[in-house]
Amino acid sequence: MRIQQLTMTDITKTFPGVLANDQVCLEVNAGEVLALLGENGAGKSTLMKVLYGLYRPDAGEIRINGEPVSIHSPRNAMDLGIGMVHQHFMLVPTLTVVENIVLGLPSSRGFVLDLDRAAKRIIQLSKQYGLKVDPWAYIWQLSVGEQQRVEILKVLYRGAELLILDEPTAVLTPQEVEELFVTLEGMLALGHSIIFITHKLKEVMRISKRVTVLRAGRSVHNVVTAETNEKELARMMVGRDLAKELPRKPLTSGEVVLDIQDLHALNDQELPALEGFTLQVHRGEIVGLAGVSGNGQRELAEVVACLRPVKSGSIRLGGTEISNKLPETAIQAGLGYIPEDRLTVGTIPTFSVRENLIIKDLQHPPLSRHGFLDLKMIQQTSEQLVRDYDVKTPTIETHSEALSGGNIQKLVLAREINRNPAILIAAQPTRGLDIGATEYVHKRLLEQREKGRAVFLISEDLDEIMALSDRIAVIYEGRIMGIIPIKAAQRDQIGLLMAGVE
């Protein structure tokens, strides 16, 4: 079915104790991009899962070309021409990229698999969209960013008429983002329609024709992009004005806290991930590491956190050699670590908020005394951190997996900062967070800088890197391409370095 227009009218969806969508209305036409904006928990993902057939609405109607349709499964949605890239990936970790992409599709050879043909097609799409990925790699071997690329490729491979894209540019260089937008514009010219979910307001202004804003489960604004601006969109999302630029004191860096010299390490496929990586981070500064996903960022964060072995080279934290040591060694040397996967690495999903907040310090005073837990102090500390960091949770006994992404990140921040680390490693600290939660995380990172702590920010969001960093280091294929003071940093120059062009 060729989709000329899709409308969702008065869509309502409830879960036990939660009204996720409250009479939401949305319309998207062929040849246009509709941007869908809203804070974490505003109901965007729920609404799109209704459209994709993962949820059945309690009330409301969906029409395609004026005709009511009942979308009762993802296969039904795909048959209607709707494809979705999910915020939380729908991939099988033990299968390869090509197996995930063709899963459920008929083979061109009948009962014989045609993975070789599919892999060639995937490589073509990868080159076309600048989405570098190995078709034969297993999903469990890929970083979060690389898994997002697989999801994008899966939708493109199946040729959807309407594409639902959730943060599709998070892992691309500025040049690749522009190339993707050119490709999307070409698709629009052929009559495709796109629902574009992003937290980057510059992208909304650049690519969308109209914007629908959700707040607290309701569609509160439907505006023409050309008739609004970034400041107004931010106000629509959060209901208040946001600071254009966060205040920051002049740089007063001190001694070296993290000293990485000629570091070599392997990835999960036993291939080189870091090749001669050298970098120093000083007390009182934020060093941002810019690069496209899959160039060694995840492996770097893991070797510094002592979660991955070092093949050769040296990592010194506050004068202590920590390479190939236990994580406890790095923690005792003053490491605070915010991993890119906050749900399963940063927290234990089935543990309570209280347990996740104090898990690293259970054996130390004041949480324990003479080998016994001080339950009263644990309770007081947890409640205080929840208040101080504005972690929105029903109780501190709630499982962390029940929280939104922004609140899980606040939980991790609270735990790591409360330990007064010498250096804070923040890996993709705002990925998937709304503009309000992102502002909150940025404020906390700048607070650590002003307190004289070192901050090593690893991010694939170049806007974030340029907004927070005192120095920007660019990584490509496991090596430092250049280190640029923020006053001399130019976006085009950094983009070229991210692509491996010196």
C-alpha cells in the first residue's frame, strides 16, 4: 500500500498506574518529515509502538489514506509499509548482523539461505548511508552505537514506505549527517514519509516540515517548522526556558590525573581496537573525545575502568598503574565511571534504587561498620541522593529497570559523584536523554570541573563535546588524530578528523 497520508486520532494507551498516551493526535503526509519531540516519559515511544503494532491502543483510530486500519503486529505494520528503528534495540545478540536483518524474510533461494547476497546488499546500504558495520559480526560484539546502525539498516533493507527513526544521527559525523539528510530528502521526493524522533533541535529545524510536541502523554503543540525556532521548541518540550549556554569558569587545570601512554587493546572479535592511544587529562578540565561509534571509544572506557585487558601500554590514575588490574584498583585510585550502557552496566536492573546507589561502598564507612551494614545510614544516604539529584522514583525500593532513561542516568551520576572521584569518565552520558535531562547532566559535569576534578567525556554528539570540553581529542581507528583547544576548534575540521582525514 502506497502511504499518502497517515493519521492517528485520539490515541489512548494506559499501563497499570500510568496514562502513557492521552488522546494523542498525529498526522504525517507523503513527502514530508514530521519531527516528534518530547521529554523522556512524554509518551513518544509508546505512541510509536502503537503505530508499529507492538501495543494495542485502548482507544483511538489509525487511518492510512483515509481508511481505518488495525495494526496488530510488527509484521502487519511492515506489510502496510511502516518500518521502525526502536529506541531500545530489537536485536538477537547471538546472531550476526546479516542474520538479524533478514530474520523473518523469505530467502531468494527458497529453502536455501542467501546470506551472501543479503550481506552484499547490506554493504551497499552501509556505504550509501555512511553506516559502517560488518555484516558478519555478532550483535553482542557491537557497541550501542553500532547496534543502532544495524537497526537503521534493517528498516532500509526492508524498504518501508513510512520510516520511524529514533535518534538516527547519534553515531554519525557532521558530514555523514548531511549525507543522510540528502538521502532522506531523496526518499521524500519519491513519496516516502518519515517520523523523526530526535533531541537535536538543529536537526529538527534542518530536516522536518512539521513538529508534534508531546508532554505528559498529550500532544500539546503541532507547529510548522518554518514558523518556529529552537528556543520555542525547547520551551514547548519542557514548559520553561532553558539556558542558552551553561555558565563556566575560566580553565584552571592542575596536575595530570589520568595518563594513558601508547595503549593497545583488542575488541570482542580479537581485532585491534586501540593502537598506540596516548592522552593525558588534568585536574580541573574536561577533555572531550570525539569520534564516530566503533573507533575504539567503548574499548577505551572499558580498559580505563579495568573491565577489558590491555595488550600493551600504560594507564596511570593519580600515579597508580591500573592497566590489567581489578576494577577495585581503579575505584580505589579515584575512578568514577558512567558507562554508555546505563541500564545493564551502570546499574543492576533487578536491584532497587537504594541498592544501586550504595553498591560500590557497602564495605566502607559510613555505610558499614566493623563488617556490619549500617541500615539506617544506608537508608538516609539513599534518600538524600534521590532528593539531591532529583531521581524521580516511586520509592527507593523500586527496581531501577522501572525508571526512565533520564532517571537511571541521574541515579548513576548520584552514585559516582557522591564518591568524590579524582576523575569522572562519562561515556555517552546523554545518549537518548531529552533536552531537560541533558541540561541537568551537563550542569553536573561542569560542577565537577569547577570542584577541581578531572572529567573525561566520551561522546558521539559533537554539539555536546564542543559545549563542554576545554580540549577536544579526536579518535579514529583507535588512534588520536589530533587534540584541539576549544577556542581553536572548528566543526568542519573536527568532522574531517573523525572521518580519518588529517
